[in-house]
Amino acid sequence: MSTRIKEIIVVIIILVASFVYYIGRIEGWFGIVKLSTGWSVVVIILMALSLLYFLIRTLQGHLVDRRVVFLYVGIAVTMPFLMTITQKIWISPEVTTIYTDLSELPKGSKVLISFDYDPPSAPELQPMAEAFIRQCFLEGLKVIIIGLWPQGPQQANLAIDEVMNLPEVANLNLKYGVDYVNLGFQTGNEFVIQRMGADFSSMFAQDYRGTPYNEIPLVRDVKNFSNIDYSINLSAGYPGTKEWVQVAADRYGLKIGAGNTAVQAPMIYPYYRAGQLRGVLGGMNGAAEYEALTGYHGKATTFMNSQSFAHMIVIAFIIIGNVAFFREGRKSKL
């Protein structure tokens, strides 16, 4: 059998297995598959030994096929989702500040969360949203949601549904319109924020479900930013944190914490250092830090394991590649 045919067979097997697993997850054929801590350590040791083997083979003049590299990176990304081990997460001051601010708010305080992102940025920002909403509910805070991006309110609903399924939150018997509300999307970018400084209802005449603003108990007495105790902006670009700082924080004195994608975060930190932002969660790492503070093992913690594992595999193959390069270079000079 030729090598080409073998490759095609392997690809077909992988595709079939992936399809069966996908359908199985939807139909509930499989339970939650998790490796124990012991087995997780065994897997890591085996992968480390195999990488050492590749290094030795490289020193002997046998180069690693690029497909092996792709395979190992794929394993590194997926295996942590099946493991129970976690890594140490160091908490930064800008993350701690947001957690402390929410913890110190009196029960019944109103927190405004603006969802200014869409599905492509969800892997980084959705875990933040879930952790924020979870803490607000557990602290007895009232959550008001808006979106300056069209799909922001939909992301908010997904986050709320996820949080509501948690036992500690489900036991609170929270009511829509009383404990939380989604006012939906409004176009206009920073001009929406500016108008909200005078009158919320002028921008959000009704909520996401079509209920008139004045008929919603939670916001009936919310006129403008003076009635909001704290605000959180989850941003992937424009409009986002920069506009919220320039308008809501600088003009109206609103206390704002932010969660941003890793690409955007470096442009946001200056606002934090200047005191215009209360705190910043930067990328996946910031989300994982916040989960660690709140004691919530969410998606970001798992994603960080996957990311760190993949980074180690890539570094290992970079070392192996450099060994191969210098060995071939020395060989050519002889």
C-alpha cells in the first residue's frame, strides 16, 4: 500500500471519528470525559519523553516530519480539555481592583455592562462576561446590559444562560426585569454614551424583549449615569473602552472597569495608569485571573491550560528545529 493511500485512510478515520464525537456530544451519547490527575501526569510525561526521542533522533540525523509537528500541536491544544490538572495563575493589580470594587458595592447597587463585541472575539471576552455576571449575581447586585455592537446583546444572553445554569446562581431565583435586564443594541457609537449621560430612555425606549423602558422595574428609576454605581465595558474595538472612558468616565464621572482582547489591551492600559479606568482584564489571561479571584473554574482557566500546553510544544519543536539547523550547517562545512 502506497504512502499516499495510507495518508488518505488516516484522514478519513480522523474525519469519521470527529463526526461521531460531534454528533455524540449533541445527542448526549458521551458523558463528561475527564482524565484523573494521575493519568493527566502520565500523558504529559509520555509527550515529554516522545519529544526527547525526537531530539535524540534529530541529533542522529533523522529529521522530524512536519506532519508530526502539526499532530503534536493539535494534541497539545485538545488534551488539556480532557485533563483535570490546572496551572498556577498569578493575579495582577488591575484585575484585583475590579473584583474588589464589585465586592464592596452594597447589595442592590446597579451595575451597567456594555457588550461591545461579536462572536469572533467571544473566546477571550465571553469568559469575562460570565465571570462578571456571576459575581454580580452572587453579590446581590442589579445588572443592566446594553450593547453598542449589534451582536453584543446576543452574547450577553448566552452569558446569562450559562451563569443561570450554575447551582449557586440558580438557587437565587433571579427575575428578569427585577434583578437583571437586557436593553439591547443601539446604533450611534459614542453618541449613544453621550446621550445616556442625559437620559437612558432616549436611547433605549424598550428592552431586548420589547418591553417599554418605564415598565421595567429595574430601570424605572434609572435616569442617567448618576443612577449607576459601577460600569463594566467588554470591548473588542470601536466603539468600546476608549469611547466609554472619554465620554462616560471623563464627562460624567462613571466608575468603569474594562475587559479587552489581548490585541486591544495594550492601548487601554494607559487609561488605567492615568486613573481613568478602575481596572483592566487583558485577553484570556486576564479572564483566567478573574476566574481565579472569584473561585469560578470557567472557560478561561481551561483555555489557559490549552494555550500554555501548546506554547510548550511549540517551544520544544523550535529547539528541535534549531538543533537540526545547526547540525546540518556543521555537516555541510565538513
